[in-house]
Amino acid sequence: AQRVTQPEKLLSVFKGAPVELKCNYSYSGSPELFWYVQYSRQRLQLLLRHISRESIKGFTADLNKGETSFHLKKPFAQEEDSAMYYCALSPGGSEKLVFGKGTKLTVNP
Amino acid sequence: NAGVTQTPKFQVLKTGQSMTLQCAQDMNHNSMYWYRQDPGMGLRLIYYSASEGTTDKGEVPNGYNVSRLNKREFSLRLESAAPSQTSVYFCASSERRPLHNTIYFGEGSWLTVV
């Protein structure tokens, strides 16, 4: 079965500090992995996907197949990064996404 | 370009009442979804539709029915609402392969069952 684990429900950092949101997955095949973000009072939106190897708003995420992880990182957190972050997996290119339970990031001034 | 539009935004129901959440997308997407979001549980898939005329159960389908009325619209019905169905409901749409396309979400519908 596919599973996405985000071990931290809450994460609090100070502005300018590095931030890492952890995501581990369980899937026997080749996964497609994503990070979604939900800012306060806004809809869920795609932040980045591993296949694109892109950096969005200073965030990057590297797929580590050996550790089955897809951690989201940013070297210098900003207050506007405060949001709910969800890691998601698409098993075998399926239409469905399996989401983790989310991590609420708070960046303090 | 409205994207994914869902109605109503807020609703309070009494236990046993029925209601339908409406969803429409204007991006000509084949796939549509209904998720529910609960504190500490993340997003869980209720039902999805890979194309017009097809629907399939997701992780938590009990107590819900869906209709893919046409390519644009995908409704979610609660026949007999229960307090456990108090949640935020999100409709979403995408092309068939999330690898190549993004899933777009609606703004959410806050449902309270008393």
C-alpha cells in the first residue's frame, strides 16, 4: 500500500533560519512526489514536483530513493512561508494523489 | 478563468439531512476528485472520476455518493448527514497524469453537521 508520512505536525522556526519539512513515503514502484502548500484562507496549490527538479519560492526537494524521502528545504525562511505543507505521492502515474497528514510551518519574526 | 468552483462555501446541516456539494471546472480536465480535510488527518480521497461517466471510490467513500454529470461538473451527495461528516471538502481536477499536470483545488466547502 502507498503511504506518505510527515512526522512533524507543527514546525516553528525564526525568520532567516533554515527550514526542513520531512516527508517519507512507502511505495514499491517508482513514485511521483509533490509538495502542496495551503496558505491561510487560500486553496491548496502545488509548490513543486520532484520530476521538475525546480526551486519555487526558494524551496527545493530532492527525492532520495534509498531513504524513501522527499524532504522540503529552504535555507532562509521568511514570515510569508508560514502555511500548511502537504507531501503527496502519485503511485505509478495514477490519477489519484495520496497525501500525508501535513506539517504546519510557522515562521516567527 | 475561474478554475475549480465549488458551492456552497459554508453549510450547517442537522443529522439525517441530505445535501449536495456542487463542483465545476473550466479547464477541460478529464479527472476530478473530492477530498475531505480533517485536523491531523490531512486530505483523504472520497471519490474520484477519471473521465466523464466514470466514478471510483477513494479511501473514505462511506456515506457519500457522487455524480459526474458531464466533463465540467462533479457533485458530492450526503444522503443522511452524520456528525462524523463535519469537515472541509475540497473538489479538484487534473489531467489524467499528475506527473505531467497539476491538480487544481477549489476553495473548499465548510460543512458542519449538528
